Amino acid sequence: MTQTTTRRDFLRHLGISAAAFPFICNLPSLGFESSQARKQRLIILFSPNGVVRKNFWPNEAGELNEFKEILKPLEPFRDRTLVLNGVCDKIRGDGDNHMRGMGCLLTGIELFPGNIQGGSDTPAGWASGISIDQEIKNFLQSQPETQTRFGSLEFGVVVPERADTWTRMVYSGPNRPIAPIDNPYQMFRKLYGGVKDQESLKSVLDIVSADLKKVESMVSAEDQKLLLEHASFVRQMEQEITAAQKNPMTHAIPQLDPGVVVANDNLPQLARMQIDLMVNSLVSDFARVATLQFTHSVGQARMKWLEIDETHHTLSHEPNSNEDAQTKLTKINQWYCEQLAYLVQKLADTPEPGGQGSLLDNTTVVWTNELGEGNSHTLNNIPFVLIGNGLNFKMGQSLKLGSVPHNRLLMSFAHAMGHHIPHFGNASFCELGPLNLG
Amino acid sequence: MSIYFQDIRAYSFFWKPEKGSQRIRCRRLTSASLILSSLWLLCGPLSAADPGSPPTLDGAAIFQAKCAQCHGAAGEGTKDYPISLTGDKSIHELAKVIDETMPEGEPELVSREESEALAAYIHDAFYSPIAQARIKPATVEFSRLTVRQFENSVSDLLLSFRGRQSNSTEQGLKAEYYNLRSFNKNKRVIERIDPIVDFSFGAEKPEGFPTEPDMEKRRSDDIHDNLEFSIRWQGQIFIPETGDYEFIVESENGVRLFVNDPRKPLCDAWVSSGSDTIHRNQIHLLGGRRYQIRLEFFRYKQKTASIKLKWKRPQHVEELIPTRFLFTDRTPEQFVLTTPFPPDDRSVGYERATSVSKGWQDAVVQASLETADYVVDRLNSLAGIGDKNSPEERTQKIRQFCKKFVERAYRKTLSPDEIKMFVETPLADVPSETGVKRVVLLTLMSPEFLYREHGRNQFDDAAMASWLAFTLWDSLPDDQLLEAARKNELRTREQVTRQVDRMLQDPRTRDKLNQFFTQWLRLDRMPEIVKSQELFPDFNARIVSDLRDSLELFLNELLESPEADFRRLFLDDSLYVNGRLSQFYGGELAADAPFEKISFKEKARSGVLTHPLLLAGFAYDQESSPIHRGVFIARSLLGRRLKPPPEAVAPLAPDLHADLTTRARVLLQTSADACRTCHYMINDLGFSLEHFDATGRYRELDKDHPVDAHGVYLNRAGVEVSFAGSEEISEFLVAAPEVHEAFVEQLFQFTIRQPIRAFGPDELTLLAEHFRSHQFNIHGLLKEITVDSAMKMKSIEEESLRTAGNSAEKTEK
């Protein structure tokens, strides 16, 4: 399949006037690439309330030989997985551990003092700095070779409508949280809005033309001119849409199942829809950075499909001695890992457009959490599981790093993407530079 | 700027194009006019005639000899060249074209002088738009919805599915105060009405709160602050004119403001973070309507607490939202389009929608898509679908909603064929959301929605309902009108009058009247009013904002009174002033006093003519401008059609003539003969207001000379009227028949958007007579305009149907 090289050529090829552009500018780009360097992508997946440590962390450092229960779904990808133990969120300041767990996770910087009270500590506001995904996105967008239509996309799955420190982890700057889109139809509209509109328009234009003719027959000759002119514009639009639709796409526009309401019970289906949209958007090169947020900090998912009737956060407060809670929490975390595996599998199965190998060869997915453990609310040993070869790290490993500030890991992400920042977030935690994971 | 051949109205005649009598009543071709005509042609590179040269060639004769063969005797065209010779080139441009290219293939057959004469002749005889308006009798023009009508219609269409808007009169917002930072019903301590949201609580709780910490925890592990509390204000905000409104909440605490959309806050500062304490956002809203507003506030572990709710209206400065715009009742959510449209043609003095363009068509499609997305998103509430409805019930309700949607949009009962075409076909074989989207798209893109009913040779009851609604509201007929149409109760004058009486009470009618006054008083064309800071250090944007409020309060009072006496616009000697305005214009109010009506009789105030907003608007930054004021009086009040000046002349710089008064300087500036023909009239009208300086303040002296405010005007009856000062000219104007007619004509054409002469050559005189004999009641005039035009439309359509039927027999299609 031929690929046009510039957007203008693309439009010329379609024979579409500038006036029709509003309708087709939402069509997927056809991979306008001019550089030969491989693409690099970063995806960050978030789930809340910590993990059951004994069922999560590999026992030994070194080669990854085996996965414990929670990470079992990643078995097919063991050689491309990197488990990092000892990465700690050392940011203190205002807000309780959940708020700081969420708000400082990707920003590595303190929250502003504010008026939102958590379960303990002082009230807090928003994070006082940019998050690493946006930092990297800005870098990529600043260079023509790595520019994409959106730069980054923020997905969510059943995120509450309210905007506060528990529901936001992505920041474009201090006090500038970015809301994830948790409605797949809304996300679809953002990515492909114009296309669906075109189909609907096409279906009604015939009737409009017929109606215009009917009215024409009722008015004077003089007035007919007005209607004829109007009819000519309608016809023109019809032609433009037909031309746009004739153009072969290099990849299909995803079909969404209609009528799925954003609600707890539909979490599994929504997760699939969002992941499908995300992979599709990577294929279309709409963005090279993406985040997927499952619920929110203190998220209360009720996983009835796993026969768990209690809510996640409530369960996570149970002491470790409560075996039943531990089992359920393990199941919940494993279920999140299954979603991760679904995403990774799709990436592995999708060829890299215009390149070698699969999407997974050029993408690194990071699964992380706000807390190390739900009941103690510890911010030490934040779970970080990396899969994929997007960042040139040495994979197939389990590392025990002692107790390093997570700022250094965030810096590693940036450096691996070619963005050599000297520090990130609270600079006092960055003195030893990025972690060496290559 | 084009240069028109100007008819000499040196004395007497007030020229209007009359239907039937195509010519001007008296055109005097004096030698002066010929000199002038050659003077004007001086302005272009072509002509080199010097003043005083002998009379030129006979353009009409040359035309008949050399041009009529192809162009027709009156430029109407012939079989060889069937295009009429009309357009908007200037005489100068025409002369050039003729000289260089005509006759076709043999341009040398016409000399340069002949070209000039030809251009002058054809321009006036039939070429120019003015000549055309003279020749072709005025007709009711087939038209589409104007942009404003489109926006209003879509908004009202969706509102019709949500229940009525309440128009209760209780002002202020309902306030609920809670003794906890959540809005916990058990902790509601105060319920009252707050007229304005402007509170500084300091480090305390609001007055009236229990003094003991009455802290019952919400949950077992909840943390509290003894000083925490929350407040919710809700109600309606009245929007006085269509435009973009900026809402501002100032608070160091957590606040959330919802305007119109109850789900997504317009300003979301619930999380106080950093030092941002001013939160603002903009929203587009339609005039004459009330929108729901809800403000939520809480204070938690913060040193101080305060809140201010402000807005910035179009062309006003930021201010606390005044009580008069706030009401305590609830109102449903409304839909307001944000798609921008290309503006409608206003070249004839009213917004006219008799042309289409690609830009307009694209905007229609975008707006339809925007509306369709909204409808699909809110489908359940619009169609009345509940959780308990079965899928069959849901489908049924959707179909019902679609049918009603189309009926209301097309403002008529649908035939079975139409139901099939517009409802069932788009809904068939697709998921319901897609189907609904298609119905909305189809409906809003259809000519049945986009075009007005008149001109289709069938002015039936539905068309009558539409006519009334678009005239008074610029929007769709409501259910009561549609019902009356269905029951054949819109046939007689009495029936129509009854509906109009009801419709006059609707706030949308008031909104349309307000729009009219904005145009009539030229407020929409005034540039930003800025004055010299050296001369007028206390005149600033806030004063201008206050002046707009002052005028608005006056007009509101006038229109709210049942008498709505037009004469008050000229004779009222009072002004609404607040403390700030009082400091500047007089009135002895305290510096922070609210608006009050004060008499300014000693200061020669007399109606709108002397309202400082107009006086300051029609002025330069240092000096008054009698020319601008005179043009306003001539055009808006006296209804004169002034052509642009023949030469573009820059005003004489005041400092170059430092010892001249404004009057003297203007006389000097307009002393050339070419200027005198209009300016002798314009100047005197403006001079009558010379007692008011550039800021509209009264003065006795101008540059140490006593102000000379006398002037004369030759009225339509041929009598030279003289006046000295604003009160005398106002008295003259209020009694002058031409002023009554000018007002009637402008109001008619503004509301109906059609030339008044299309409704009969006597329509204007009849309406003006009615106006005079009914105590100049503006509401009465509007009613008469609406009812009379509606009844006349019926007969006009019946008449044209008959003639069309006759001519159809004669011509072939």
C-alpha cells in the first residue's frame, strides 16, 4: 500500500477542497514519517490500592525465572519483562499517602497545600509540577521526526466525574491536571469523530436534495435561484464525502459496540474497548505516549465477575492476617494484570506499521500503582513492572534496587526516549541521576 | 469607497423610492450640480475636467445610440446579451470599463468624455443598487432563517422538550449554608435568599451559625476543622443580550460554578491549590432567557474565607453580578450552539437572509452535527426515557421524540409521507443513537427548517404561526401557536391579535425590542469609547460601563410601563445615575450609591438625545463631534438617507485651530461646496447638542466662548424650523411626522426583515397614524406591525398565487 508523504499530498490525492477539511481532518494519518529511526513508545498503566506483596514480588534478583500468582498472566512475555523492586515514592509534604501516591507518582514533586482533606495528614491541592508522560510528550512533539497528531492520549476506565487529587495523575504543569477520557465513545469521537459524521451526513443528503427540489417547485422563478444555489452546495458536499470515503485507509477504523454505559459492572468490557482504541491509535501514530488509569486512587471497583462483592479499597485496608481478603486482593490484582497482558498481547500481535517487528518491539508498557501496600499505605517499593522493548532496557530481569527515589526511574524513562533531563520533579532526589537499566 | 452621483437635495425634497413612481420627486439639474458632477469625477485618475467647464454630453442619448442595441433601452438586456446592466461599481469605475472595453470589440467608438457621460447616466438611471431599488417594486423576499433565528430556534426547539421556563420575579439566589464542608442535609443551618454573592468571612464562620462546635462526624474516621462550612447558591441568571459572557469567581477557598450545564462546571476550583484565587471562564448565551446557575463553596483548614461572584458582560467591565439579573427559581438546562456562522447581510439597514454561501452551508452542517451530538447525549431526558422502560417502550419513545422534533422544527403537522421521509427512514435499520443523529441532521439541514414560509404561495395557518413567532421572537412558534394553527384559530384579525397580546409578554419579545433600540441608537456601531486622560482624567471604562447600564435601565423602565410612550425618548429629563456617574455628571449621590433616577432638567437633558452614552459615543477623544451627532439625528431619527461624503476628508485637527470653537471648526471643515449640500443640514442638527462636551457633560463655554447651540432644519413640509439647544430640538423632533414615520419604518423593517413598501404603498402612513392616535405606545405599534403585516401577508400571497396562475398560462416553463 502506498503511503503519501505529507498531509497536503494526502488532501490533494483525495481531491478535497479546504472547505471539506473540517470533515476529514479527523481521518487517521497515514504514517507521515520521514526519518528512518525507529519509533519509541511509552504506555503507563495504573491500578490503585497497592498489591499483596508476597504474591507479587519475585523472590530473587537476577534473571526472571518465574512469576508469582499476580504476575502469572505475563508468563508469555517473561523474557521481555522487567520487575523493579525498591523504587520508592519519597515525596513528602501535604496530603495523605493516597493523595501523594497518586499525585506524586508521575510528577515526582510535592503537592501544593490546599483544602482537600485525605484520611490523615494536612489538606492538599494539586501537584506542583508536570508529569513525566507530558514531559516526554512535549519533547517528542518539539521534534518533527517524532511529532504525532496528539502527542499523548489519556485513557481511563470508570473514573469518577469529580476532579480532585485522587482522580488525576497526569499533569501538564503545576496545578494543571489532565482528565482521562473514560468514555470510549468520547475517545472515539476525539480520534475519529469526523468519519462517523460523514456516514450519517451521506445518508441524509439525498433526502435533503429531494426536499430542496420539492420546495423549489413551490416558489417563484426568482426565488428558485436561491434554492438552486443551496442545492449545489449540498451536492458539492456529497461529492466531497464520497471522495473521502473512497480513499483506502491503511488500517481499519475500529468498530465500537454500541450502548455500553460507563459503570462498574462494565469495567471488563470498557477495559477492552479502551485498550483496543489505544492500540489502534498507536497504529495510526496518533500518539507515542499514553496512559491508562483504572478507576482512581482509593478506587472502589467491585469485581463481581470474579465473585468478589467487596470493594477494592475497603478490602485493601484489611490486615495481612485476613486470608480471605488477601486472596481476593490477589485475584483483583491478577485481574488487572490480565488487562495488562491483553494489551501486551495485542501489541505483540500487531506489526509495526512501516517498520520491522511488532508494536511491542518499540513500546514499553509500565504497570504501576500508587502504594506499595494497601493497608500500611506505604510508599516504599511501589510496584513497577515494565514489558516491551521500547526503551532499550535489559529485559527478562528482576532487580532489587534497595531504596531509590522514583524520580530517578522517571528520569530513566525520559533519557531512554532521548530526552536527557538533568533532573525531574523534586531535584534533590535526582542527584544520582537516572537508574541504569540498559 | 465608491463615489455616487448624488442627487441634489439642495432644498426641500425628502426622497424615497416609491413603488410605482420610479423617479425621484424633484431633481434639479442646476449648473451647480453639473459643476459638482465634474468635481466628483476629479477624484479619479481618468477625469481632468476643471470646475466651471461647459455642460457635458448627453449620456442618455449616447446610450440609446451606441449601447441600447445590446444592453436594451433600459439596460435590461436583449436576446444577444440577456444579462441586465446592474452592479455596484462607482461611476468612475464604470467610466473606465466603458472607455476601455465598450462597445464590445470596438472600444474606440466611444470617447473618454462620452464614457464619463454614459457612466453618470446609467449609474443613476438603472445601474446602481439604489436605482434598481427605485425601479423594481419592493416585494416580500423569499428568505432563509437569519443566523440569530437559527440559533434561537435550535435552542428553543430543545427547550420545548424540557418544560417551561419559569418567569418568577423573586430576585437573588437561594442560599443554603451548611455547618460541615459537605452539603449534608442534617447540617443545613441557614436557608435564605442572598441578593448578591459578595462575602468576606475572615477567620470566622458566617453570622447565624451555632457557636459551639457542633461537629458530628460523617464517618467514623473523618477529620474536621471547627471552622469548616459550605454554602450552595442556586437559581436563575437572566441574560440581557446574546453574546459571550465571562463568569468570575474570586475566592481563596474551594468553589465550583455551574452555568446552564448542571453536570460540567464552568469554573472548577474545588481544589484550592497554589495562589490562584481568581477563576474565570467564558460561555456563549442567548439574550432574553434565564439560565440555571449554581455556585458551591466550602472552606476547610484555610486561614480566611471569602467569595465574590462576578461577570463581564459584552462591552461592560467586570462587576459583581447585580441582583436585578438573579432570580431564585429553577430552570431547565438549555442548548446553545457554539458553531460560528458567517454574518448576515446588513447592507439595507436590517439583517437580511436572502442569500446563501458555501460558508453558510458548512456552518449549517457543523451546527447540525453539534446539535445531533447533544441530542444523542441527552436523549433519555429529552425523550422521557426512564430506567424502568422496556426496550420496546424505549423505541416507541424515541420515535415519538423524533416525530415531535421534526414537527416543531418544521412548525407544521406532518403528512404520512413526510413522517416516512423524515422520521421513519432515518431511524430504520440502524441503532437508535445513530438513527436519532440522522433525524436531527436531516431536520436541521432541510429547507423545511431553513427557509421561511412566505414565498411558497401557501400562507396557511402554520405559516401564520411562523410569521408571528419569527417577527416577535426570531424563533419557532411555541406549542400554543401551533395548537391555534391546528385548530384553525389564526384566521381572523381578532384571533391573531389575541395571540400577539400573549406573545408580547414573553421576554424574548423584549429582547428583540432591545436589539432594535441598540441598532436604532447606533450603539452597535459605536467604537470603544475612550477619552483623553489629560482633559478627562475621571472618565474611564467603568464610567462607560455605568453609562450603558444607565441607558439600559431607562429603556427597561420605558418598555416595562404599559404606556411605553415613545415621546419619553425625547422628553424625559431624568437620568439613571449611580454614585460614580453622579460624581462625574452631577446628582449629589454618595460615591458608592446604587442606580437611582435623578432629574437633570437644569442641565438641559432631554431624552436619549442627551444621554451621555450617545453624546460621548458620537464624539472624539477630546472634542465633541457635531457631525457624528448630526448624522445620527438625520439618519436614525429623521430617516434621511445620507450618502457617503463625495470626498474623504480628514477632520481638521483641533490643535491646528486652537482658538476656534468646535462649531466654528466644523463649519470651516465643511465649507466647500461639495460638502455643503449635506452638511448645511447635518451640522445644524449636531450643533444643537454643543452644550455637551466629548464626555456628554454639560458646558456653558467651549474654549472660553459661550456655546452657540442654535440651528435650523428644513422639514418635509418645506418649513424652516429653528431650535437652540437640546430641549428645543427634542421638542421639534418628537412632534415631527417624519420622525414618527422614520421610527415606524425602522421598527417595521427590523422586526419583519422585509421592505415596508412591499406591504402596500400606504402601509407606512397607516401605521404611523395608528401610532400617533394611540399615544405613541411602542408596544401598541409593535402589535400593529405584527398583526397588520401578518394579515397583509395572507392577501399578498393569495394575490401572487393568482398572478402566477395567470402568467403560467401565458409563459411556458
